[in-house]
Amino acid sequence: MARGGGGIAVIPTAPEQARNRDTQFPYRADSYFQYLTGFTEPEAVLVIVVGQGDAAAQSMLFCREKNLEREIWDGFRHGPDGAREAFGFDAAYAIGELEAKLPELLADQPALWFSIGHDADWDRRIAVALNAVRAQSRSGKRAPPAIRDVRAELDVMRLVKDVSEIAVMRRVAEISTGAHVRAMRFVAPGRFEYEVEAELLHEFRRQGCEYPAYTSIVAGGANTCVLHYVGNDRLLRDGDLLLIDAGGELNGYASDITRCFPVNGRFSGPQADVYDLVLDAQAAAIKAVRPGATFADPHEAALKVLAQGMIDLKLLPGSLDAVIESESYKRFFMHRTSHWLGKDVHDAGEYKEGEHWALLLPGMVLTVEPGCYIRPADDVPEAFWNVGVRIEDDALVTDEGCEILSAAAPKEIADIEDLMRG
């Protein structure tokens, strides 16, 4: 806001959501709000005022009042005074005061920073407050002449993690890799996908994660070829591959890891061929993660390896250049290799700056997750049918290259088979 010339920012947290008649989904604060405040209670709004010239910036929280009776039923509330002291706000007020105070705070500000279009109810509330200021124009009050998307500035800030954020992301990756190892040790023919999911969830919570970062994908057999499969109810059979895409969330930060391995602990020849291809593609992509590279470089590195491998395995005809130019590889590899990772599993931040891919900088965290998914078809060798492989790690860009936060989860064939035998 200071770079933009001052103004006022209004950043509400997420609303509570009803799950059914009289219960709520587990509450999670809005990522932008939590990033700026650390405050995780519902019914809260952050207001930041940055004056022009020498005027000092001021942060204000509007939150629920202390209520001892509700605390008996629902748990502790900070209340305005407690929140101000615990979180370092300049001022704090009861959430019920916001409607009356907001027009006063908006008046004569050069700009309003707000996430327009994100929440229809909040769009309406902001419009009401702006109109209340405009109604006072004869007394000299002026509504902000400019409205800017606060998310644009926050996305840039959130892309580069600071030391404390990186420490949390290392820890949640450590917890999540432990969950994958636990699953590898547990899996056997005759178990159901949901039993494996239960092992993951148990380890996440046992180690302190508040939630899974997203709905865990536990996909056996033909389900390995469904990118976002979440049914997790199929019986695992001898000879199946199992693809697990799962990560925990700790202090609002996500991990996102995928491992693929045989249910019986031994890769068949065709399974190993596809797996080694994806592993080689991931190694090429990881090598391309370094400061000054573009976001697209890891994808392009992985794509060249995958496309050549598809030709070598007789999945596709033609030359490497022809396969890439025609995009025929998308039959077996239809997603990008990476996405940003942070408070959201698909984290905030643009992937392009104008026509150019974003440059990688130290402190950014991204996934590296090539894959190959082979569905049954007349022109595909039957030995490869229903072999779906994705290998995903979390990469922190460093000054020298990158650090793989999730490296402790085995991914070499020999290491996986040794672990599952043990």
C-alpha cells in the first residue's frame, strides 16, 4: 500500500460454512487474512490505513467480543483487547462496530484496496459503505476515487517465503513424507484405498497438522489414471499400482507430495518402465529449478524426457519434435509440471508477467510433478494398460539451485521395494 501511494485496505477472513442442518465444516481462515494477521478465528476483518506523507500506518482488527457463555460451548475467544495484545494490532474493535466505522475510515482516502469479486456479500457491504461516504459529499467527505485489487500486491508478497514460512514448510513436508512412508509400509493386496487414506490422516494429525492440505488421492489400479480421483473406496489387488497424492497442512502452510508404488511391493517390468521414465523426467525438471530460470523451464525439461520415452515405449509414433509440436503427448501427460505452493496447495501468484513466464527467485516454493497416465486403447500395448504414474516433490528455490523439502519419501524403485519388504 505504501508503494501504491497509501490508502485503506479491507481484508475479511473467510465465513463459516454450514455442513448440514446445525453443524459447520471445520473452520479455516482466509489465506490472505491469515498471512497478514496470524489470527484464525471466524468473523474477523483486518483494516490497514496507510496515510500519505508522514502519516503513520495503522492496523485495526474487528473481531468477535469475549463471551464467556459461548466459550463454554465453542472454545476460547481472544476478544478485541486480547487480540490487540497477542497479535500486535494498533487497535481492535468488536465486529459489530464495523458497519458504522467503515464509512468513517473510507472517507478521504486516496484508494481502497479490496478483493473485488471474491465474495458477493462483501462486494455489497463495501458498496453500501462507499455510498454512505458519497452521501456526505456536501459536508466535504469524499469516497476513495480508486479501487485496487489487494490480492495483486499480496500475491507478490506471498510468492517469496521468509525464514519463518520456510521453517514451517520444511516441517509440514517432513510430516507428510512420514505419512507416505507409513502408507508404503501398510499397503498390501486386499486392503481398501480408504484404509490407506486413514493411515495418512492418522500420521498428519499425530504429528500436529491441523488438516490435510487437500482431499487425499489414494488411487489403485485404473484409478491411477484419474488425475483428481478422491473416491478412495476401491479394493487394492495384487499387481495393481497405487498412486498417493497427499500432504498435510501445518499453521496454514501446505505440503503436496505424490508417490506411486506397487500394491504387492514389486514393480512389474512395464510398471517399472513407465515409472523410470517419469522419475527421469522429474530429475530433469528438478535440475531446471534454479534462480533466474523461468517457471516454464522445469516443465519443458520434463516434457522432452517424457515425449522421447513415449516414443521409445511405442506409445506414440514420430520424432521428438513432431510429438511436442503436435502435442500428441497430451494423450498421456495432460497437465503442467509445477504450481506454486504455500498457504494454498495451489498457491497465490501469477505464472506469467505479461507475455513472459515468471522468473524463479530464492524463497519461492513450487511442486515438480510430471506424470504418465496410460488408459486402455487398441493402439496401446496391453502390458501398459491402467498404468498411471505421477511423482511429485516440493522444491524450495535457493541461491544455488533448489532444496527438495520432501526428499525423505522414497522414490527410487529399489528403495521403495526395500521399504515395502521391510
